[in-house]
Amino acid sequence: MNNFEWADAKSIDEAQSLMTDASAYKAGGVDLLDLMKEHIAAPKRIVNIRNLQGFDQIKEDGGVLHLGPLLTLAQIADDKTIRSKWSAIADAAANAATPQIRNMATLGGNLLQRPRCWYFRNELFPCRKKGGEICYAQQGENQYHAIFNNQLCAIVHPSALACALVAHGAKLELSGAKNQKREVLLEEFLTLPSVDLHRENSIQSGELITDIRVPTPRADAKSIYIKQGEKESFDWPIAEIAMVLTMDGETCKSASIVLGAAAPVPHRATEAEQAITGKKVDEQSAGAAAKAALATATPLALNGYKLALFENLLTRTLLQAKGNA
Amino acid sequence: MSTSSSNRGISRRGFLKGAGVTAAGAAIGESAVVAFAEESAPKGPKIVGPKPLSVSLKVNGAEKSAAIEPRTTLAEALRVNLDMTGTKIVCDRGACSACTVWIDGTPVNSCMTLAIDAQGKDIRTIEGLAMGDTLHPVQEQFIEHDAMQCGFCTPGMIMSCAALLEHNKNPSLDDVKTATSGNLCRCGTYPKVFDATLAAAKMMKA
Ligand SMILES: Cc1cc2nc3c(=O)[nH]c(=O)nc-3n(C[C@H](O)[C@H](O)[C@H](O)COP(=O)(O)OP(=O)(O)OC[C@H]3O[C@@H](n4cnc5c(N)ncnc54)[C@H](O)[C@@H]3O)c2cc1C
Ligand code: FES
Ligand code: FES
């Protein structure tokens, strides 16, 4: 890890005044330290935002759940309000990483963490994402890589919370210098390699995530998150699904379905959403929707198994949503 | 976040007595407390490093200080600077939990925590779990159940299990599995770890 200057910010203004192009904000520090230890990041100054006050709120107000960016994944997993109507978000947090990491990792940092692609994380591979010419995953070890939008760079978006929050239509409040604030849909904030090869989102230099805003779903909505790893104890997902479904009896009235560990951004399964909306949810319609979701996939040499995996998980999750109705 | 200095109902004074072996560290620490109090008073943003600076850490109730660079992790500071090698470093990436310590009562990876960031917090390591010569029930039951082989994962494993029992007096087997789900044991001693922890829970209730 390179050596650096350290500054502990007491306010947003102070944090932003300490920021330079060669600096990095630190929240929980889990991803930042990892990147520094691998020599992928080498900031000259670390601006600690972990001790900013008032950014660990959980508050429902006027049809919107406000989540502070400094909430830890453990706090999100344990919160009764979140679990009551946004259980996909609580479950995404509860199933991410290890108990220790969940105690350290923050929501803001989880959304902005860099991809886990082993070529990206290895300094010996000057891959496209790091400004090189080649995406090594195309011809290489790509069993954990993307099955959608994988032609330029085949990373999967690493954030479980992003998967659940996109399904819930969450927005971010971003605060720039001089307290300029903007609000952006998380789904639009997270960008594909075709938009910017070197980044996974459109955060501006010095900007901070200051609020995560999630609409309150209808009282009859089902909010579900499931994760499939290779082993039962902690693991990164090889597939994850978040969905918010509203039902009228056994008929699906509306569906928001997102696949994680599938694409360079949380992948909105619009084909499945269209296929299931207005239908009675049963094995046949759920299976057809799941097939539709995977029809546009472009698997690489070693990740074709993900198609069958996602199809089964998606069918099962739709039936589970109906079961809970 | 809660600052749970009242863990297990041990008073700070009682705990310091119990941790008498670290008296030398505590003595060095006293001047460091003063230095830290002065440091934390400045008006504007204070930038420190990259050169080494004096960092004060409260470890197992004793104030300690060391001259370290900002990049020093808590795991390194404990092992290298404070000579407390009970905490192990294995992966150094947050992926194995061998380095688990408690910060303000919460188990975290000391390899992914900067020492400078742990100032002013209550740090508990494996060395601070026993009360003098009296082992913590989890330690006692690990011995009783032979819950270690090479022992390298053991300090982290015990810190995870003991943390669980702080918050949950009646853990189920699943609770123990979840609490240790980040602790990798390559010798595969898990079943004995689970038995030992459940036995320790019983012992603590009795
Ligand atoms: C063993 C292991 C397993 C894991 N498994 C999973 C998993 O299954 N699912 C999953 O989702 N994640 C997983 N993770 C990743 C982990 O959840 C993230 O590393 C963590 O959430 C990052 O949060 P942080 O607060 O530590 O971020 P930091 O490292 O502090 O920050 C990350 C980045 O975000 C920026 N940042 C942070 N907060 C803000 C803010 N409010 N405004 C602007 N910028 C900000 C920082 O500048 C930095 O660039 C795993 C990690 C480990 C080590
Ligand atoms: S050494 Fe810290 S988690 Fe492995
Ligand atoms: S006892 Fe050897 S690693 Fe756990």
C-alpha cells in the first residue's frame, strides 16, 4: 500500500475542501484499502468521511425511505423498518460479504466499490478498464463474468445493494462543491462500459452521495432478493435477483426485476417484466418470463452455466412471490 | 453505533485490573492520552502523514501509543508496533477473518482497518478476552472440545464466537454458523467450533 496523507473530515464542506484529484474519500475503507493493497489505487491523500455526523439515518417520510450513505450493511440488515417493506434491501445487505465486513462496509461505499474481475484487480494485467487495450476476460477465465453487455469489458457489477435498490427504483442525492445537490436515478447513475470504459458510474470529482431515497412500495407489493453462491457460507454471488412485484390475487400487476452478477450494471430484466405483467403467475408463465429474460444473453466460453442458473432462480423467485401473496 | 463499554458487565476498572499484564503499556499510554487530547482540538481540517505520527490506541482497556504511518493497518500496529501477536494476519484482504478484533464491541477485520482510524475507540483483542488467569468461557470450551488443529484461525474464530455470545445468550446452531461464516478454517474444525460455542453459551447462562 502506498503511503498517504490523512485527514479526518468533520463536515461535508471540510471533506470537499480537502479533496484533490489525487485524493480519495474513505467511508468503511474496505474497497479502498483492497485496491490500494493491490496497487490498483494509490491516492496521495485519504479524506475520511466515516466520522461525518448525521449520515446514518433510516427514516421514512412522505412515501420515501431515506437511507444515509454511512449506514453499515449490518445496520441495514438488522433494521425493522427496512425489512417491513423493502425486504429485498435488507436481505441484500444481510447476505453480502462476511459479518465482519458487514460491520465495516457502508452503503455509499458498497454502491461505489470497483468491480471484482480478477484481471482488473491484478496489477499485472493492463486491461481495458485500466486504460489498456485488452479485456482479458474475453478469452480468459471468465466463469464469473457477465452474460449481458459483455463485449467491451465483461465485469459484473459487484454491489448487492445496487441490485436491490435498482429494483426498488431508488434515487441518489449527490452533493458537489458549494453544496450543489442533484438527484439521479440509481439505474441511470450506474453506467455501462460503452458509456465510460474506465468507470462504473457518473459520479463527478469531489461529489459525495449524501442520501439514498427509495420510494415506498404499495402495501401489497412483494420485495424479494435471492443470492446464489458457490458455497453456503459467505461468498460472492454467481447469480442474484432482486424483484418488486405487485399482485392482484394470483395475477401480476407490475414487476421490477433485476439480475445481479449478470452484467456490468445491475441488469434490468425488462423482457421478463413485460412477459409476466398482467399474467396469472404459475409455473408456465414464470418459466416463460425467465426464458424471455435470458433470450438476449451473450455468454462467454466459461459462464454459460449462468443461463440455466438464472432461468431457474428467476422462475423460483416469481413463484415464491406468488406464494407470499 | 453503540459504544458498548459495558460488555459482559465488566467495569472498566475491573477490566484493567484483570489485564494487569499490560500495565507497562498502560503506563506509556498515559502521556499519549494527553498528546491525543491536544491533537483532537484543532479548528481547521488537520492533515497528517505521510510521515509517521503518534497514534494512540485503547487496547483491552489500556492506552497505548506508537509512531506509525497513516497506512499502517490496525492488525500491523497490534502485531508489529504493540507486540500483540495474538491477532493473526492471513489473507490481509478482509476475506478470512483471522484478524478479527472488536471495535466498540463489534467484530471487524483489523487488516482492513487503519490504525489511525481506530483512535478513540475501544479495541478488544484476543489478549484481552481472558480475565487474568480466568479464561473466557469460549476459550475454555475451545480447549474442552479440542476446537483447533493448527490454531491459526483460532484467535479470530474465538473473537467471532465470543462476540455472538455478547449479543445473543441463547444462540442456535445456525446463529453460530452465521457468526463464523466469514472465518475460514482450512483445517476444517468447524463442527468442534460450533459445539464449543454452544457449550460456552450454556456455561455463561449457568
Ligand atoms: C471478503 C469480501 C466479500 C465481499 N462480498 C460482497 C458481496 O457478496 N456483495 C457485495 O455487495 N459486496 C461484497 N463485498 C464488498 C464490500 O461490500 C464493499 O467493499 C464495501 O461495501 C465498500 O464499502 P466501504 O464503506 O468500505 O467503502 P470504501 O472503501 O470506504 O469506499 C469505496 C469507494 O466509494 C467512495 N465512497 C464511499 N462512500 C462515499 C460517499 N458517501 N460519497 C462518495 N463517495 C463515497 C470512496 O471514495 C471509494 O472510492 C465483499 C468484500 C469483501 C472484502
Ligand atoms: S487477515 Fe484480515 S480477513 Fe484475512
Ligand atoms: S485450526 Fe487450522 S485453520 Fe483453523
